[in-house]
Amino acid sequence: MRREVVVETRDLSMRFGGVSANENVNFRLFAGELRCLIGPNGAGKSTFFKCLTGQLKPSAGQVVIRDVETTGFDPHQIAQLGVGIKTQIPNVFDGLTVEENVWLACRRWNDARRARVICAQTLERVKLGDLRTRAVGALAHGQRQWVELAMVIAADPWLVLLDEPAAGMTDEETRFTAELIREINRTASLIIVEHDMNFIRAIAKKVTVFYRGSILIEDTMDAISADPVVRDVYLGHKH
Amino acid sequence: MKLKRDIVGLVVIAIIGLVVMFGAPHVLQLFTIINLTTAIGLALLALSLGLVWGYGGILCFGQTAFFGMGAYAYAICAQNFGQTSGAVIIAIGAGATFAAMLGYFMFFGRISEVYLGVITLTVTLILFNLLRRTSGPEYKIGSALLGGFNGTNAPPLQVPWDAQLMLFPQQLFYVSMGALLLCYFGCVWLIRSQFGQVCVAIRENEVRAELLGYDARLYKLGLFSIGGGIAAVGGVLVANGIGRVTPDLFNLTYAAQAIIWVIVGGRGTLLGPVLGAFGVFWLTSWLGTQSYFNSNMVLGLVLILFVLLLPRGLVPAIGSIAKVSQQRTVSRRDRMRSRRRVARFETSGATDAT
């Protein structure tokens, strides 16, 4: 049996004036997959991510999520399909408490009583229960990232798009985040944009490498680490 | 615990409001009561701005557009209909609808915050200039002459069931105060509802709210329209308090003062803007009775002092002072308790030794 394609882009291009950030990207994600997007700075990963989440409207090409063509959708419309999104810079409600943040995510899809239950469960899952009454603006960077992850999980999405979920975290925090992501993967497909190679090794099954706005190669992390072209454009600079 | 204190606070506000409502006409002079009706109208303007700016993050520099719109709609309809109940409903509808129309273009056009301020201010000034130029006999709606610079007559409110019975100034005061309390507690309820919580979330981070699946544009539009309706209620009361509506209701002075009331009283609260409006109104009329200082200079000074010393406004500042003193009493109580415990321990230790 062939696996279902849950995200597909067809000849997706994004241009800013004369600069082409994405050029004819043909990308496919299958159900249940956990896919990492990597690539050197300016390779077009984040632009591609923003086209998927509706934060940018592609110049050409199509985005299809399950059977819905979402090209030109607004972020809230994509979220309404059951897609959980975490952006690169933590987008949280700084003036509200941890609990209020997560509650707002729960309440969107559930009635008041269920929202409270799910909210409490989610806070336990990300181990933020002790901080529930603290204002998110006053938390450490890693904790803010988890609040945002909690908001993503709370809506019980079937597809999760994460942009640099481990950015700026300590090793231990990164480990816990990797654990969380593996847990999310049990019920949802994931696309993760990431820089941290160790983090990717810890979670990734299949990796897509972006280079100059297009997909260079798609393979397992081991194969990609061994690939001479990838080493040249990206990993090579690291060693 | 927090919820309990909130409820106690609201009950206190309600009691004070009711005492003022039913007590003031017996204590104060008629002239003051009539002036207070106008002040209540302005307080409603402040409340509406406090709602959209403080809770929706929408810096509307021209909240007076909906305020003046409500006042004019009331005056024109009341003159045409010969009765005022319908006029009040149309006035509120006019304020809310106009806000909804303007808001639609601003929010669905994704206009940034600065431009939103500029556009709303421009709209109110356009209305100001437009109505100033309507002085000829050809400018009339139904039987109501718009009257240009001098404005037009605003008939006083009547008893809903009898168009012959006009309200006396005292009764008008009851109605005004009732309207203020109703709008205030309506706003309190609104910001505690799910709708209000989402509006606050959008104020905090619009991108995140959208990524959670909330359509920020619709929520902002809803809040803005409600704000427009409340401002229109204020307009109706001011029209009643003054007895006329003039283009001045749209002018820069009121538009800027509304912002000042919210800043002085405290942005992000509902009580603050109302108290700010009353305070500044009282200060302006008091300054008008003396001739030592230029009243505008004093007002400017007050604003500068507030921005420098109490940037969050009066009500939040009082709130934090109350919190600190409460914490101090709690910690003092704890210290006393532990001291007593130590003393008890020492005496029991002493008895053990013997």
C-alpha cells in the first residue's frame, strides 16, 4: 500500500523583487513522517517554511496539504486544517500567564470544560505545571520555546511545522525537546527546520537539504553526512 | 484568590457607582448635575477608547468620529422623529456601523498600527471640517438643519412610552449614570469572555493568535465596532448634557483628550479611562474658574508629569501600591508568627531541660 502524501509543493517559487528565495521546489511529505529541512544560511528553508504556513504567499506554484490546495491561504486558515505551527522567533503572548497561553490554544477547538482539562494535561506533558501562573514574558528563552510547543501540541494537530524548535537551548533542554518531538511524531507528521546537527541526528529519519533556493538532496542523515556534495556546500565548512 | 479579589473590587465599584447615581442629585446643585451628565458622556468616550486601545491594542486616534457620529445621528433623528428612543438606537447603530465599515478597510487591508492612528484621526478631522461647512439652509436631513459651525439642536431624552414627557436634568443624570454603569460592566464581562481573551491574545501577539487558528481581523473588527457603539452612547449623553451638537465634537481637542484620559487613568484597565476622564474634566472646569494659570499649560504639565512619574497610569499605580502594602502586612504577620513560634519553642525547651 502506498503511503498518503500529506504535504506537497509543486514548482513552488518565491521571489522578493529580483532575488529568488525559492525556485521550483517539489517537495513531498508522507503521513507519519518526521522530516528535517537543513541547508546553509540563505538556502531558502525559512522562506519555504513560511510559504507552507501561509505567512508568505508564493510567487508561483502550489502548496497542497492533504487534499486542500492552500496556496494563498492565511495562517489562521492553515491552522484551521489541524496544522500546528511554531515560528522561528518565539511567538507567545508575553503579557499572559503560561496557563492562559496554553488555554487559548485549547479553547479554539474545545468547549470550556474540555479546554481546561486538555490545558492541564498539556502543561504536565511539557513539564511547565509549576510555572503555570508566571507571565511568559518573564520566562527563560528555553521555557518560552516550550510554552510555544505546548500551544502547538494542545490543539492536537495531525501535522506539525516547527521552525528551529531547539534554537538557543542548552544541551539538556535540547534533549528534552527532542523527546517531546518524538512523542508528537507518534500521532502527527512533522516538518522541522533546524540548524543544530546533533539535534537533527537525535530526531531525524529523513533529511531534505536546501541549497540556493532548491532541494539539493533528500536522504537519511547518515547518507547525507557522507555525501561529498552536501559536505562541500554545507557540512564541509563546519569541519 | 485573585478571582475573589476581582469580584470584591467589582462589587465595590458597583456600590460606589450606585451611591453616586442616586446620591449626587440630592447633594449637588442642578448646574453641577447637568455638567456631570456631559462628563459621563466623555467618560464613555474614554471607556470605549480604553476598550479598543487597552484590550485590543488598536490605537484609534479618532475615537471621536464615532462619538460625534452618535451625537449627530441622535440629534437629527430626534428632530425628525419627534421621539427619542428610536433616535438613541439609531445613534448607537450609526457609531457601531461606521466603526465596522472603517475597521473593515483597516483590518482586512492589514494596515499597520501607526497608519491606523493617522487614518482614524484624519477621518474625524474630515468629519469636523465637513460639518463646519454645512451652514446654509440647503444642508438639512429631513427637517433637521445641520447648522454648520453652530451645529444643531439636540432635543432632550423623553420617557420611552410617552413622547410628551421629557426627562428633567436630574432624571437625565440617572439615565446617564445608569448607561455608564451598564457599559462599564458590559465591558468587564466582554473582556472576561472568550472573545475578550482572544482580543487580548491578539494584542499580545497577532502572529501567534493567527497560528492558533483565530482570525485576528474578525476579532479586531468586532471589538472596534463595539467600541464605536459605546462611543456613540457617550455622544448621545453629551448631546443631552450640552443641548446641542456642534462640529467641535469631532475636533482635535476631544480626539487628543480621549487619549490623555486613557493615559492618565491607565491603559489596560477599564476603570482608569473613566476616572481619567472625570479627573481631567473636573480639573479643566476648576481651572476655568480661576485666572492665575493658563489652563492648557496646567493640563500639559499634568500629562507630562503622568507620563514621567506614572507611565502606566493612575489605576495600575494605585493597584501596585495596594499590592505592595498587602504583601508587607502579610510578611509582617508571618514574621510575628515565626517569632512567637520560636518563643514557644524556647520555653518548651526550657521546661524539658528542667
